[in-house]
Amino acid sequence: MSTRYYPRYVRGNPQLRIFLPNFWIKLIKNDVKSPPNHVTFKVPLTMSDHDVRNYLEKIYKIPVVHLKTEARCGPLDVAKGQQYMVKGEDYRIAFVTMPKDVKFTFPDLFPAEKVDEPLSDYKHMKKMIEKSTNEAERRNVDRKDVPGWF
């Protein structure tokens, strides 16, 4: 991980090397349907077009044919329990076009099979809790005020 501040220079120290930049790029889905070779990223305002292109080509080895960025204002929200507005951080959207032979499909982060597994576990646990509750009630019919650990 890199840092924004360089260490103090002392003669004889090894050469300073930066392995990762201080930028982040977030892959986002398009609002409208787009061709498979178009990808959209959310990037910080401090990144220029040249920075985005180099980041994608050098670090992720994504061939970039065309790149367009636009700055967007952050969302305006009402502060909770207050009577003033709070503005979110501004950001930049990068629209990247790759060669026609490169196809990108947005990954399915929550497949249906994986989403149903915790639901079935939840239902099973709920049945077990009901069963143990019914057992305890059946055992202590005549002693309602006595705790269950007796």
C-alpha cells in the first residue's frame, strides 16, 4: 500500500518505490443498456483522463480505445434530526470504450443459489427454536414461574 507522504530523505537510504497509486477506481453498472465493450467506472476528482487511462492500461491491462470523463455533484441530503442540508462528495464518472473483440459482462455478485442458502438456514433455525420453545413449555406446564434451568 502506498502513502501520501514520502519518508524523510537520508543519504544512503534505498530508492523510494511506489507499488500502488493513491487512487481508487470503482466499477459501476450503467443506468442504460450499453454495448458489451463499454465499461463505466467511478473515479476520484483528482484523476485526469490521462491518469485513468494509464491506471487501466498499466495496472489492470485493459485495452482502452476511447475514454470520456465527466464530473458529477455529490448528493444533497437533509441531516438527520437537523434542519440543514449536507452535500456529499463530488466524484467523476469515466466511460471507457474497449476494442470490439473485448467483451465485458458485469459479474453476478449475488447468484440466486447463494442467496437462497442463508434463507433455508434461517428457516431451519426458526423451526428448531420453535421446537425447543414448545418442549420447554410442555415440560413446565405446572411450574410457569420457575426458570428453565431447574
